[in-house]
Amino acid sequence: MGGETVPRGKRLRLDLPVARLTTGNMLSLPITVVNGRKPGPRLWLSAAIHGDELNGVDIIRRVVKELKPHRLSGSVIAVPVVNVFGLLDQSRYLPDRRDLNRSFPGSVRGSLASRLAALFMKEVVSQCTHGIDLHTAAIHRTNLPQVRADLQDAATYDFARAFGAPVMLHASHRDGSLRQAAAKRHIPTLLYEAGEALRFDENAIQTGVEGIYRVMAYLGMVAPLASPPPATVEAQKTRWMRASRSGIWHRAIALGETIQQRQSLGFISDTFGDKPVQVRSSMAGIVIGHGQNPLVNQGDALVHIASLAAEGEQDL
């Protein structure tokens, strides 16, 4: 990787050059490779593809810190910050406002986003048999810890179930996403979503750490865990409940709460609380995300609900 060879039973920190800043300084992609003493699967862990999504950064820090090469079968390639530019700017995007997770598999002659995507595919994805990409909700939203994956693929389904997140969602591939690019190479890939942008969430981080260790145990990379995996809810259909009017949003539900059809999720009023309008769920399910900003415009996404029905559309 990057011209370096990591021997079995060793760990190596690498910095892969990406591009120069306008100051002339080189910006690099920080990578830690932990190569186990025994052969086995090769798992990549990536975070901060969106530069303001930080929970994954600390998840990877905690996982890598505890990994012992002499006890590991296979390899872990850890990239805690993929979008270094966005992290520095505390922004979801790259300097040209492109979304890196819509730029894969990339091109060495394309935009900055496309070149960074191509570098990641060449140096990381092409070396691996499995991948986990760590995310949070977008700005002003928060997510219940959840895994999104192509559950119609048998290998990916088993991979996702091994993670043991509270919710497991079937999600089709988005054009230009890392998950789509990996799927075209027949690499089972999970997308872990938890918490909110620009904040550390201890529950989201710990759930992610434990899920990664469960996955490594499932793959035979580490010793089996003593504790059984927690119960996982599988969902095929999700929908955002949206604001019917503008005003002040008073949310009455919490992440992980079970919702009945037509149940009130809260109400929208003016600044004095007059003329409140109830917001009701159009379906039964579990709350997997919600907006954090009480100031809403008509049509804004308020509460994200996953149905437990077997069939249906997605509105992720």
C-alpha cells in the first residue's frame, strides 16, 4: 500500500499523498494497517467521507487501539478520515462543494473528489474482502444506530446481521457511492449510521465499536465473543414524516421508540404556541432518525420511521 509492505504480525501507519493545499503543503490520507499473524479476511474501516461526521473517527480510534496483530487473522485497513478537506472545514463536502460519496469509483483525471475516490478505491478497497463505512446523520439531524446494506445479497445479509445494530435496513445502492463501487467488485459492504454531525455520541460510538468486533468474530478474524449479539430489528421500508406547515416544531417522540399508525409525533405552532397542528405518523414502525432544529419550513423532514413490513419503498 502506497509502496509499503506490511509484514504479517505487524502494524504500520501510512500517509498517502492526496493533493497540495493552496499554501503548497501536502494533504495526505492517514491510514493504519494492522496485518495479522495468520491469513484471513481483509476488512477496511472508513469514516468521515463526509467531513463533519465524527462518530466514526472515534470508533476507528478505539478499535485500532485495541487490535493486537499477533491475535488477528487477516488484516484491518483503517482510514479514520477519508475527506480530510471536509474535516478541516467542518463541512460535509469537499472545497468544490462535491459530495465525495457521490464520486466513486472516481478518476485520476477528474475533479478533486473524483481523484480522492480513485485513490481510495486503488489503495484500500481493491485490497479488501469486506468493508464498513461509518456515517452519522446530516447536519441538524440525528440517527438511531443502524446498519444499511443490500439485504437481498446473501453474503451481505449475513455480514449485516453479524454487526448486531439495533436496526438493519435494506438500502439499494446510491449512484456514485462507495457502497455501490464496492458492490460492483463483489465486496460485501455495510454502512453504519449513528448520531449527528459535529458531535460525539457515546452510545453511537460504543455500539459501532462492539458491532465491528462482532463482525470480525463472525469473519474469524478475532476470537468469538463471550456475549451473544443483541436483538436486531430488520426493516425494508422507511419514510420521513414531513412538516405540513412552517413554524416551531415540538417533537414528542424519541429515537428507538415504537410508533403506531396515526400516532401523534408532536405539533407545529407559531412562536406563541397558537394554532398548533399535530404531525401524525402515516405508518407504524420504529423511530430511526429525526430533525434537531425546531425551526421548520413546510415540507421539512421531521421524523424518520422504519416499518417492519416485508415490502415497500424507501425514502432515505
